[in-house]
Amino acid sequence: MTKILGLGHSHIVAIAKGCYELQDEGFQLGGALLVSRFLYLYDPELTPTLTEESASSRLNPRLRGIIEDEEPDGIILSVGGNEHIALSVLQPKERFDFILGSEPELDLEPGAVILPEAAIRETMREKMASTLTTIEAIRKETSAPIICLEPPPPLPNSRIMQHPQEFFRKSFDPRRLSGDVFRYKMWRTQSALYREICMREDIPFAAVPAEFMAPSGMLAEVVWGADASHANALFGRRMIQAAAELIEPRLGDGRQ
Amino acid sequence: MKTHPYSKRPDYALWRRAVADVAPGELDPVAEAPFRFGVREKIATAGSCFAQHIGRYLKSSGCNYLVTEPPHSFVSPQAADALNYGLYTARYGNIYTSRQLLQLFERAYGRFTPKESHWREGAGHVIDPFRPQIQPGGFNTARELDFDRERHFEAVRKAFETLDVFVFTLGLTELWRSREDGAAFPLCPGVAGGDYSPARHEFVNLSVDEIVSDMTAFLRGLRAVNPAARVILTVSPVPLVATAEARHVLTSTMYSKSALRVSCDALSRTFSQVAYFPSYEIVAGGYAPTDYFASDRRSVTPEGVAHVMRVFERHFIKRNAAGEALRGALRALGPTRSAPAEDPIAAAMRVMCDEEALALERIGPSSSEEPSAAEPALQNESGKESAAHETLADKPEREADSADPVNERLVD
């Protein structure tokens, strides 16, 4: 058996669903049957995820204990991942946009203030501090290979309008909704920060497959979840397969 | 008893009374400031790195510190700091020389456009030659820099046109400029971007005449757009970090500071709206009883900065009961007290995740076993006991519970 431990927040649910489907079909990883266990990091018994010890952040002792006891052959992370949408679903009074350095040809919203990408990135970095620190802390706790999964891209406005209660406590002005292209850029910026920390921590990064990206940059409808920010089991299944390809060459020989 | 021009000089004119006999921390080389400003008057700052101390003090002391290029409301405070918003009145970074200040003014009003408008540092990395360290990683494209520059110049014009008092700290005389059009760079090309080329760049060490000429042009320009503007000039006590002259860095430092000091004297005698404030004398004059340099002999100690600002406040800020009350109120409303208790994005994240987490209990591989009895039970968020460190694999699939709570969402 090849034992995988999945850790994460809300997106881990679709990943787990997909993983279980694969397990039911006898999916093998490294020549052995895949078994998995997934933990939700907002589980009250596992929070706070990080504790301060000797002026540095460490994982919750209970979580550390689980990782130690499980002795997983590999760890799959889907930590955080909604920061981009939380930051971008509504535009402030003074609408803004930015040039995405990796795709500078993308449209800019007419009339919006154009901010430097660095301002977006550094703000996002601050809002993702807990997510990024958690990834670092997990890396410190285990020598098992770790794969970080890219969160799904945003869903289009039409979907958000179907599920406004997911984002808004009360009624909102739909004119303040951000544009799809803007949200795509925000997601890309978020992914760049994941990639940055993954490179630093020697964690392979499993990107969202191209077939799940609509031409607009939104999440393809075929993998939409039940709401306007999450993906479904098909997405999870494919991400597990992508993770398996990355993790296989790193598997140790001590598997049961 | 005979009288002569020195017999009735005030205390400040006599070394023994003004320097030798004063208590530590009480050296005050200002005789009488030509003007004072009130707490409602808008103060702008610019200059070499020592000017940052002045700006910080003015902000924290409840003065009306003018910021015409604030960060957009989206930008977090930490990111704003990283991108040098609020460091000065506008996001121009350090302005070390008189030439740079004049050039900024001319560029903001469209009278000068340097040929060397940006430096490419590989893919997705463009540096502003005139603000090479204004933000981490520079700009992602020349187009992004153009957008930012346009907004910046708008803020610079607004600053010059609306300020009441402009405090400018002169720092250096040495600079590097373009041979093609004379554009002055704050840092030598190649140091923080760009490539140094002797064919395209040349070294200049400004003379007193050149400094006075630059500053005169600037002051006339400022008066044209803001006739009531008053200017306080000061010389940074911070020595040169390096010299490009073929001589000792200390010798070059002494030249630079002397030339700047002489220029300030000439300017304050010529222009009635210009005052000189002796930061240099207090810190680097060598006459204060306390050594105000840190061990690197460049950094000014907090005590030195405090001494400078104490003297500045004593002579340049109008004091009256109403003004003090207003300053006290402004201090109390300062940014250090406005930090929210909880970050709304973190709250939104948690709420979004909570909703999805309800599904964790409903799924699992169809072949999964029941939870091991050896596993301790944990409480989920609704208070119901759920099995074992909630491994999704351990949970049997079950129908959605129509009574599941609906989490309130937020992003707004």
C-alpha cells in the first residue's frame, strides 16, 4: 500500500472525493494500492493550525502527532486557496486593475486605476501569510515527499450570481462585482505565491490541468462544484492523478 | 565702558553661552526661524534618507503631514510599506541632490522627459531609473511603469501646488547622469538596476554654483505654481557611503556637506520664503556633548534624531493651546491605533472553508472501514462527536442533513 495523507482547507474536499473514487477503482501509486486519509485543518481539534514556539511557527502538536503516527508515504496539500476570491469578488468604490506580468496582453478594465502588480502581490502575500506559513511548517515536520495542489481557478460572474449567499452576508450591488478577467489575474497572482514557497521548500506544485480551464481563464463548467468557488470530484480525481505523477519518483522504499 | 558690535550680542551669538555652557541635549543652533507653521498647515517632505526621519516625526507628532500619493484602499498596510507609500509626500523615494529635485519638478510638469525612461532587467522586470528601489522586484512591464509614473507625477504636482511648507533635506553633491540628455540618476546605473556604460553615463560632483542654480530654478518653479509656499532647507548629517572622486570618502563627505551648507546659506539669504534648519550642525558638527553617530559612524542614533526634531519643533511649529489640542487628537487617531482586531479576509476564508467542511463528514471511499476504536473521538464544529481525527476515509457516506447550518458569508 502507498499511504497518502491529505491536509487542507475547503478545496481538500473535492480532492478527497476524487481520491476515494480512484481508490475504489484500485488506483495504484508506486506499484501499490493507494490508501489515503484526509484532514480538514479547520477541524476545531486541529486548530489553531500554527502555534508559536521559540519565536517561530510550528504545527499544532496534535497535527504533528498525526503526521508522525500515520507515517505517510506522501503528503498532498490543498492549504488555503480562497484568498484570491475573497480579495477580488467585489471591487471597491475606486475600481482597480493590474497588468499581470506573465500575461501582459490581458484586458484592463476601462476606467479602473491601474496598480502595480507588486502592490497586488504583496497584499495577497500578507493575506496568505497563514497559508504560506502552514506549508512551511508542514515541510518542517516530515521528510515524506509533499505535493502542493493548485487551487481551482475562479468561477464566472454568472455562477456567483447564482450563489451570492456564499460571498455576501447581505444584499450587494451587482455593479460592484469584479470582472472575470480580473479575478483570473488574482488567481494567477495567488498561484505565483504558492509556486514561490513551493520552490523554496522543495515541494512540487501540481498545476490545474489545461483541460479544466475555460478559454476565459475560469474553471471549466465540467468541474464546477456545488457553489461558486469550489470544484467537484472530477477535478479532485485529476489533481490526485497529477500529484501521483509528481510524487511517484520521490517515494521511498519503506512502504508496507 | 567702550561699546563695539559684539558687546551687546545675544547669547546665541556667543560660543561660551551658546555651546560651551549648554547642557547635553540642549544645543540649539537656531537663532530665530523666519516663519513658523501651524498644525493645520500642510507639510511636505523630500530629500535624502535623513529626510525620512523628519517625515516620520511630523506624522507621529500630529502635524498635518501631506501625502498626495496614498496607497489604493485595496493595498494592505504592510504592502504599502514595502512599496514605499507614505515614506514621503509622494512616492518619489530618496532625492539626494538638488539636480534630482529640479528634475522631478520639470518631469512632473512635462518639461523634461529623459531618454533613458526604463531599464529592462530580464523578462518581467523593469526598473524605473529615477526610483530604482521604489518597490520590490521593480515593475513587470514598461507599460506598468508608465501607468504608475503618470499617477505619480499627478501626485507630485498636487503636492507642489497644495503644500504650505516644503522641508527638503539635501544629502549629496555627487551624482551620475546621462551624457545624452543630462538626466540625473539617484543611484549610479548598475547599482540597483541598469547597466553602467562610460559611453552613456558620466559622473558629476555639483559645485556650490550648480546647487544654487538648481535650487533657484526649483524655487522659482514652486513659486509659480504655489506662490505662498515656504521652504525649509536642511543638510543631512549622514556621510557619503562611497565617493566616486579619486580621494578619501571622508574628504568627499566634507566637501559635499560644506557645498550643500554654503548653498543653503546663499538660498536662504536670497529667498524670503526659504529658511535654513541646522540638522547637520546638531548631529555632525562635533559640538554636541553627545555622540550622535552609531558604531558605523554613518547612522544617526535615535537620540540624535530626537534632538534634531526637538529643536525643529521649538522653532518652526506654532504653539498655542488650540493647536496642541488638535495635535493631541491627531496623534491619538494615528495609524498605530487603527489596526483591526481581525483581518476580514482571514474571517472570510474561514467562513468559506467552514461551509465546505460540512461535506467532510459525508464522503469516503465505498470500501472504507469504520473508524478504528483506538482512535479518539473529536468534536466537530457543530458540537457533534465525529469519529477519529476526521479522516475522510474513515467516514461512511451519508445523505445531506437538511438541518445543516448555513454559514454567514462575508467578503464585503
